[in-house]
Amino acid sequence: MPSRHMLRDRAAGGHARVTYVELFFDLVFVFAVTQLSHGLMQHATLLGVVETGLLLMAVWWAWIFTAWVTNWLDPERPPVRIMLFAVMVVGMVLTMSIPKAFGERGLIFALAFVAIQLGRSLFTAWAMRAHPFQSRNFIRISAWFAASGVLWIAGGLAEGGVRLALWGGAIALEYVSPAMGFWTPGMGRARAEEWDVEGGHLAERCALFTIIALGESILVMGATTAGLAWTPTVIAAFLASFAGSLAMWWIYFADTAEAASEAISHAKDPGRLARTAYTYIHLLPIAGIIVTAVADEWTIHHPTGHTDPKTAAALIGGPFLFLLGGLLFKRAVFRAWAPAQVVALLALAGLAPASLVVSPLILSIATTGVLLGLAVREGLSRRAEARA
């Protein structure tokens, strides 16, 4: 089968639609986000935060690289669809090993991750063989993933701090590779401006991952509240948490997602913009949503009394990461700072001194108030711009 037949057909004036196969593929990562948030709840130490952060970076990297691949290859074509199903199967193994990735299932996690990254990239190099630039690019990517794979597998065979150090080196190697243009001896480097990326499709894929993360936060707060006695303080904590999720949705989807999709679709260098805004920066708001979901569970369980340090850090840190990601995302896409988001970040930072002398419920209401205030402010700003 000629490789041209595996490419997407891109309609003029529009963008490639997200297919049902891609949505089905995302279900594995619904489970992955759940595993990560539960892992952070159970290991709420500095080491637990570092380990969960590293695993989140790996999960995101597996997902975003697949999103890039399906930006070029058509998931409706049988070979591409079979590749995605194979990645799903291995992805389930990867996800099921997350709770014990730094224990007895470390090697399983490492082998699954390397299989996803290297196998998908080699397949794409083969599928795009009629397009020399893209095929060479994925050969470069495969070389980088093979190098990082040695560290992943070595870490899986090691234990404790050695595993963490080796995996930290592996993820650092993978994250620096796009910025280096996947430079490979004898092949040189790829230039981002040469990547024929369909920006609207990638923007929609990342928006859908944001929905996955927000959905996990709703599942957490709903399941937690359902299992408790519905006292006034528990209900108040649930409402504050739910309002926070609504505000995050509003900030991202009512103000940013569509405008960013339009901007990248008409950018002169969509490859560079997609690499910066979606491949790298977009991980920050996802991390913020996951941390906020953890904070919501802790708050609903214990809404009264003094706020312990871990709950305070999560209640403030989750929204802070979300807004910081949004601020940097807007800077990358629109080349402008968002003053309202800067003010909101300062307001969240200003809550830190009082966080240990108020109850989790009060702190949750305060952080949600900052998010709601920003959502309202940006909503009014958009209406004013529309009238003008």
C-alpha cells in the first residue's frame, strides 16, 4: 500500500476533524489521569510529588506524540487504526503499572513506555516513506527514543533513587529533543517551521485532553461526596470544588481554545507554535487540573479545622499551575501577556500566608473565587471586544 494513502485529506479552508478512533484512543488516558491523581493522593510527600510529576510527563509525552502522528496520518486507514489499537493495548499496561511504577512494576512501565514511543515512531517513518522530510524526521525521533529507552529500561531494572535518577535523565532527554530539532549524527536536525502541521486539529486534540482532566476532577469530587454524610460543610466543599472546575472550563474554553485554534491555523510557522504552545506549555494546565482534583478530595473529606500543608499547597498550587500555563500559552500563541491572569496569579500567591490559619473549606472558596473572578473578567472583556 503506498504510504500516501495513509495520510489525512485536509480540506481547504478547514481543519482535519478529530475522528472517533482518536476519541476511543483517549479513553486509555482517562484511566491514566485517574491513576496519577490517586497516586498523588496516596503519596503526598515531596518524593511522591516528584515521582507523580515524572509519570505525568511520561503519560503526556506518549499522548501528545500520538496526537502529532494522527495530525498527519489518517486514523480511518486500517494500518493506522491498527497501530493506534496496539498503542492502546500497551498503553493500558503502562497505565495499570503506574501505581507501582516506582516499585515492583518499574520494568513493566519502562518497557511499555519505550514500546509505545519507539514502535509508533518507527511505524510513522515507514507510513510516510513517500514523504522524505517527514520520514527522515521520524527516523530522527526514533533514534532519540531508542537512546532514552536505554535509560528507561536501565531505570526499570534499578531501584529507589537510582531508578528516579535514570528516569529523570530519560524524560529530560525526550523533552529536550524537539527543541534540538531531533538532531541526529549524519542526518542533521529538523526545523520546526518545515513541519506541515495542521494546527486546528492539534488544538482540538489538546482541548479534548483538557476535558479528560476536568472530567477526572468531577469524578473525584462526585465519588468522594457520594460516599460521605451530606452535612452542610461537605456540601459547601463540593459546591466550591465544582464551581472551581466550571471556572477552569470557562477560562480555557470560553476565552482561549477557539481563538488559539484560529491563531495556529493561520500562523506562518504552525510547527514551531504547536511545539511551544501545545507540546510543552499545555502540560502545565493539565497538571494544575490534576492537582486541583486531589485538593478537592482532601477538602471534601476534611472541610473544617486547620488546613494542613499538603492541602494548602494543593488548593493554591493547582489553580496556580493552571493559570500559569494559561498565561504562558497565551503569550506563545498571541504574543501578548494577559494582565488579568497575572493579577489572578498574584491573588493566589497572596493566599499562601493565610492558608494555614483558615479551614480547607474557606481556602477552597477563596481559590475558587479567584478563578471565578478571572472567568467573569475575561468574559466581560470578550463582550466588550465583540461590541467594539
